[in-house]
Amino acid sequence: MPEVPDAQTVQTTQSVQTTQNTETRSVPLFLDCDTGVDDALAIAWLAAAPGVDLVGVGAVSGNIAAATGARNTLDLLAMLGLPDVPVHLGAHDFLDHPFTGGAPHVHGADGTGGVPLPRAATELSGVHAAQALVDAAHEHAGELRVLAIGPLTNVALALEIDPDLPRLVRELTIMGGAAMAPGNVTPVAEANIHNDPLAAARVVEAGFDLMVIGLDVTMHQRFEEEHRQALLAAGTPVTRVLGEVLEFYYAFYAQRFGRPCSVLHDPLAAAVATGDVVPSLAPRVPVVVDSTEGPGRGQTIADLRGLYHGFPDSPPVGPGVARVALEIDGDFGAVLLERLLTL
Amino acid sequence: MPEVPDAQTVQTTQSVQTTQNTETRSVPLFLDCDTGVDDALAIAWLAAAPGVDLVGVGAVSGNIAAATGARNTLDLLAMLGLPDVPVHLGAHDFLDHPFTGGAPHVHGADGTGGVPLPRAATELSGVHAAQALVDAAHEHAGELRVLAIGPLTNVALALEIDPDLPRLVRELTIMGGAAMAPGNVTPVAEANIHNDPLAAARVVEAGFDLMVIGLDVTMHQRFEEEHRQALLAAGTPVTRVLGEVLEFYYAFYAQRFGRPCSVLHDPLAAAVATGDVVPSLAPRVPVVVDSTEGPGRGQTIADLRGLYHGFPDSPPVGPGVARVALEIDGDFGAVLLERLLTL
């Protein structure tokens, strides 16, 4: 586990230690991300989650360029008391087309809503994120959980390095897609999948034990202004930065909801990956990704025709099959806030 | 209005007359269909609907071949006391591919679940359904309502004959598509649209005042076994045939719902077209039809991204825009049964 660098992370580290003291095994987890406002919340969640051993983080282009996201990730991990977690730069461009600038209107040009993070002394590992994922999967064979909250380019590249990855990885949780809910970058496509549909198609076809956390659930779990004010009021360096970073993101979502607020895409996926949140409805169904150039490009097409009868024909884990989260009960915003206030 | 051929249709005809007597203007309506079990229910609805002047019916391939559906339509109209409504044979094949047999597992090889209809003496008009639609639109310019409950091939062909059709037709109501709900013939495509995506794409682009009644609403309005038994018990020739025809259809839907029952696709669209049912949520939004050969082929892609904020940016009537029914309140099964028991 990482060293404790300063007082503000004591609670996090205590939680982890408590878990270790009761001899609960820590769960090795590899994160791939494009940090990004909600990625920052997900990283904070992982830092605060008891029993999670964050063994490495890959950076991919998406919300911002991979290098920018990697720098944000290094700075956040240092703030969170995890400066020893290796950060690996991954793909700048997508499998079959270039990165073209991301979503500065959502996340700010810097990925952190125009709020400068304290620059950490830590640097990138020098290992490509795809190779690092393969290495971690071998080191923790059968145990590694992978959480991918950006485009799936790095994971697809890792599959090229080692096609056996789905047998080595225990579970892959992705934030991406929209099964029945509207998309966000097109009427049917969610941004992570739409950024690199070919990569997503390969990952879905690879045969991972795959959990898909998409807009069907993430659009219904939100931070309101009161949550942001609570983060600012808590006044630790981490909570203050998260509260400030959210302001820009809230302004974007005001267009969707008519008031400043934030959906919780990436932290919700993180909470599912850590086992703290269990979807109340997440059938395992056939899934394909539309990688055509047609109007459905980037859509995750889940076969939900069993919806009216409890999904009686759910297939086993295998290529082209995933659990697709359709319902998550409870108020995750409250859970997330409580966890972040320990930081 | 049609002549009264025998006692069993008196009530229908009385209803129409009552409406005329109170000087409510009758509404000219042209139907295009692929009869079909639920088409039969829709035709029965139209026959029983006060104030509706059914000026013609086109037949298209879909559930069954166009010629078979046309014959079923003639026989049903005669049973319903409407032997003078002209029936026009339309397209057997779809715009860019042949008809390949329809859905005999859903509707039976004859379209009426293996139940022979009493053969009427009436015959087809000799005018192609597409031309008949154009003629009706000119005859009732600005007033004609069109209800299309099969593939949109005939309507697309009518647009080739007269591109001004959307300005002549007052409103086009279609049964088709699935905006957020799962599809029925693929994970995202509904049968009518999937049968001829190119035709559907052209119709959506033509600029009709278009109302889309798709699986989002039709899957939630059902006939149960008690409704069918009530039809059989009523014992008129029409209700008895409808009750018998439904048995085969119920067996198909038992696979979807775990009990014999029927969704009410086409009659629900008919009830919206006649103004008896008004969707409680049907935003006017951009719509495109996926006519690629990819996994989204046949999907009606509606831009529902305004869902979370009351669709603040709804566009006016125009090309590529439609009202998409998302919610219909109440128990349409009960309303339909009550109406059919007047026959």
C-alpha cells in the first residue's frame, strides 16, 4: 500500500489498514481513465475505498488528451496520498482515427474545469498503459479487477498484446454505453464508446466477465449544489479541489437538467467495481457495438428483448456478452459524498 | 358511408350516424396495412370508431404477403359492414429487397392465426395502393389522415408519385419503431421499420406531420385471456372471429410475457389516429432511420436527449422530425374491448 504522505489522507489509509487488520484480502484493481472531472471523483472513490489495492492507472485520450489526463491523474493521486501508484501513458489516438480534442466544453480544456491542481513531483512510469495492464493481469492472474472509465483503446491494445487477457482478469467494469437511455454525444451513443467504437467492439467480443455501467444508471445518480457546497465546506485540500473542479461540470449539466448539478458516471462505475454498489437490475445479455459509419455509430446494442419476462434466456459469460446495468437503487450521491468527506 | 349489409353491424353504423347527426364532421382516413392479427383489431377499431370515414385501405407485405393481407382486409371489412371501402393491393416486395415470407410464427401463414375468415364477394380495386393514397390525399387535401400499420413501402412509393404528399396529408400516424424500448425483430429494430428501412427513412425525411406509435407504448397495452374470452362470449360473428384469431397470437406472446396475452400494436396506433387516445408523452424530436447493413439496421433513432429536462428544444414539424410516443396512460385494452363489443 502507498505511504501516508500527510494528515489529510489518514482516514483513507486507516480505512485500508482496518480492512487489512481484519484479514480481508485487498482487491487488486487496475484503472484506465481519461481524467476528466468525473474521473477525478472516481479516483477519489478508489483512494477512499477500503480493501482496494490500486496497482496501476492507465491514461487514454477521451475527455482530454491522454498526456493531459495522465498529468491530472498523477497530481490527484499525490493529493490523495497515493503517490506510489504507477501511472502509465497510453493511446493518444484511437484505433482507427485520431483524437480530435475531447470534450473541453464538459471538462474544461485542462480536464479539471479550469482549476489548476497542485503539481506533484511524481512522473509517468515509462511503460505503455496497455503493457502495464497486461503485466498487472499476469501478476494478479485470476484476481485483477479492471475498471475502464474512458474510451477502451488501451484495453483493446492490451488484447493485441495478450489475447488471453479475459481469462486473466477477474472482472472488467466499464463506464460506457446507453442501452435504453438516450446517448449523450449522439441520440444513441455515449461518449466513451463513441470515441473508439472499434476498440469497444473488440473488448465486448473478447469474452471478459464484463459489467457495463452506462447512461441508463449514471444519468439517475447525481450530485446537486448542496453536495458541492459540502465538499467546499469540508475544506481539506482534496475536498476543496473536487468542489472547485465540479463547478465547470455543473454548468454543462445545467443544460441537461435545468439546474447546476452533475451526473456521476465514473464514480458510479468505480463503486460497482469495488463492490460497494450492486445494481438491482443488470441482466447478462448479448451486446454488440455499432462500429459502422451510420447513424448508430458508437451505440452499445444490448439485446434486452427478455425485459418483459425477467430475462429468462440470459447467456453465460462469453464473447459478445455483458451484464448491462439498468437499475441502481438508492442515492449514490449521498454515499459518494460521505466517502469523499473522509478524504 | 357504406351500406348496412346485415344486423351484426347495426351498432357500428349507428355510432357513425349518431356522430353525423350531431353534425360532427367525419374524418377521412386512409389505412395502409399488412393484415395480420393486430391489423384485424385495428380495422375493427376503425369500423367501430364514430366519425371516421375510411376512404380506402392499401395492402403491403409485412406480416404476410400483400395479396394475402389484402384478401384478409376485404373479408374483414365485409364482416364489419364496410364492403364498399375500396381495398388496394400495393407493394409485394420492399424498396431494395424482396419480401421473404413475413412472420407466420406470429400471425399464422394466413395472417389470421389459422382461422379462416368468411370469404366476401368483394374484390380489389385494381388501383395500386400508392396511387390510391395519392388520389385520396388530393381528394381530401389538407384533411386526410393516414394510418400506416405495416412496412412503409406503399407510403414511400406514394411519395415518388407525388412528393407534395406531406403537404396534402393532415397527419400520418405510423405503428413502428422502438425509441427507448427494445426492438422485437432485432435488439433495436421493430418489425415494420426493419422490413423496409429505406422506405421508413424516406417517409421520415419527407416532412409529414408524423406521429410514431412504437414499442415504447404498444408493449405496455395488452389484451389478456379475459379480454379474449369476453370477445368469444359476446358471440357476434365479428367478435367470435377476433377472439379465435387472437389465440395463435397469444401463444407467440406467451414467450415474451410468460402467459398467453397480446400486445396491442396496431389498434393502439389506430386509436391515436382517430383521436380517441392521446399519448401523455410524445415529444416532437429529430428522427432518423438506420438503413445501413450494420447491427442497428431498421432502428428508428429518435433524439431523446432532452428527456431529462422536458424536451426544451423540440423542433417544428419538418423533414426528419416526428412526435414519438413514449407514454400512454390508462388501460387501452379495456377501451378496445368495450369498442369491439359494439360490433
